[in-house]
Amino acid sequence: MFGWEFPPHITGGLGTASYGLVKGLLKRGADVTFVVPKAYGDEDKNVKLINASDVTLNIFDRHFIEHQKNLHYIEINSRLVPYQTPEEYFRLLNVKENYVENIGDSVFSEKYEFSGKYGENILEEVQRYALIATEIVNKDKFDVIHAHDWLAYEAGIAAKNISGAPLVVHMHATEFDRSGENINNVVYEIEKRGMEAADLVIAVSNLTRNIVINKYGIPPEKVKVIHNAVEPIYKKVFANEKKNVKEKIVTFLGRVTFQKGPDYFVEAAYKVLQKDENVRFVMAGSGDMLNKIIKRVAQLKISNKFHFTGFLKGEDVDRMFALSDVYVMPSVSEPFGISPLEAMRSNVPVIISKQSGVSEILKHALKVDFWDIDAMSDYIYGLLHYKGLSEMFKKYGKTEVDNLKWENAAKLLLGFYADLVK
């Protein structure tokens, strides 16, 4: 498996979902090797993890030379190999027979230190990650190659080309989810190329499957759905967490970006506060809309009832849910959405947008169109003021998510793997 992030070092649901699926596969007896651009050493020791930043790439290796012919879009510069120009690099490739035998291969080997983040060099890192993939699959034999999201698709394609193993690409979110109709064409092309090269495409919801088929032209029979799950909480670590405020707490947890609908959360909060001042709203997350959201909260004069925590992960997420009375996910376009499951396992009633993949499987959640702030505010008010309603969603919601196991998702995936390797 090729991914881009792995807990505890994550920026959202991608790493959480990848980890959950890996653990489910391990429970089912699969032998999984997970490759990540940058590992930190504090990851789960039960998972066989390869840190791409530790892999040495030999530019004269036969498999690498063979593969680079098919990677015309990858630009090589001196940060990968110790030569100044692509022309010099390719010239050296051509003189291997007369040159390398005399001085040895090691001088032409180099490591690339990946940031593993989403910065301005992201496309460069995606390309180099693909080169590292050729070295990894050259050293070992794998039955199936599985790439998570567009950041790992090029690596998946490279691994398939070298190994001949079938390729599965996992679509956790499309470029249309992230950017609306103003898509980044480079990312779109990488997504499309990955899905076209794949033997099987896994979508996290029927919502995502329809986008893959209609927007990318992928044959329907090639696209299967495996819904995400959530890790159960076996002990109520934060059950007695004290709020230190008398008011009820309503929480938004996610990236503060267009896709997640944070602006609709603010407008609904304003409407609730017109009816009941004894409520506090929490926006837990960071993103490119954060400054805009803070300004809007100030304009509405509700800053004294609004809290911005920044990005939360791990135990801080569970602690936040332990303090919450209602969780809201007003996403404009959400391929799946694991956070409502995390809230429900913590006995928090949830309100989710109908434009989310998770709404396909949840029965005990209130569902609303992301743009309908009137309905959203009514639902929030109802859950805060009608104890019987809130208790019902807490009780049955907890039971519902406890039955959504990664092990079940893994069982379905192993069946798809088996069909590919017959």
C-alpha cells in the first residue's frame, strides 16, 4: 500500500482511514506493507511501515532505467541525483556500460527527504515518490498494489509497471470535492490517469462512485464501494471531562475549507443564539477559510460565544467530543466523513449534510442540506432542548457505529483482491 500520511501524523481523514483499513486487513490475516513519504518513528509498531525518505535510489538500476522511459512527465534535478541538469542525468544513463563498472553503483545512489506534507513542492514530491516506488517493488514480491488517493497514484502506477501486480486505487476524495467546479487540472489528470491504469477503483461512497463514473469516465463495472468505518473506544477515558462552562457546546471538527461548509455552521450558530444565548460553538480545525470565518463571527457579534481551537488529532479529538452536546458536519461535498462516526462513538448526537457519503449508511443521524441553515439551526436547537430526542440519538447512534468495523471493510476488500489475483 502507498499512502501519504499515517497516524499520529495526519491532517485529516485520509491517514485515519488508511490506518483503519490496514488494521482490518491485518486482523483478517493479510500481509500488508504500508509505504509513506515520511515516517517519524512513533507510528504503530504492529504495522510494517516503509519510510520512503530512507529508500536509496540507484539511477543505474535496470528496473529504474526501464521505468523512467515511461515517466516523461517527471523532471529530475540535482535534489534527487548529484548532477546539475536533466541532460547530464540522461547522458550518464547512456554511458553506464563503460563507466559504472569502474567506480561502482553506490556513487550514483541518492536518498530524497520527503516532507510528507502538502506544501508548494507537493507535485515534485508526488513525482519522486513514484520513482521510489520502483525501488521498493523491485526488492520484494507483492500480490497486489494499493494506492490511497491521488498523491499515491503515480507511485501505484510505477509499482504496477515494474511488478506486473494488479493495481487498486482508493478514491477517498475527488478534486471536485476539494475544489468544486474550479478544479486543479494537474490533480484531475493524475486522478484520471491513476483510475484508468488501475484494475480496480475503490470509492468510499456511492456519492464518490458516481463522480468517478460521470466526471472521469471510468467504466462503472470497474468501480466498487467500500464505506469507511471507525475504531471503537474500549474505555471511556474522557467520560468525566469537565466543561468549565455552564452552556451547552456545539462542535464543528474538520478542515476550515470550502468543502467542509464552515460558513454555514457560523450562520446556523447565529440563528441558534437568537433563540438561546446559553450555547457555545466550537470550530476545531484549520484551513484557508479560517480568517474569513473569524471575520464573519466578529461581524455577527457572536465572538464571545465562539471558540477556535486549531487542528485537533488523537486524544484531543475524543476529549473535544466528550465536552460536546451536538456535533455538526455541514459539508458541501463530503466523499464520506469519518468525524460523525467518531462523535457518535463518544455518545454525541450528530447533524450531517445530505451531501456526504456517510449519510448513505447512517440511520441515527439528523440529515440536512448543507445550505439550509434554517433547518440546521432548528435541528441544533431541538437536540439541545429536547432531552428525549438527544438521548435516543446517543443510544442508537452509539450502537450503530459500534457495528461499523474496519474488519468488515477489510473482508470486502480481500474479496476484491482475490478476484484480481485469480
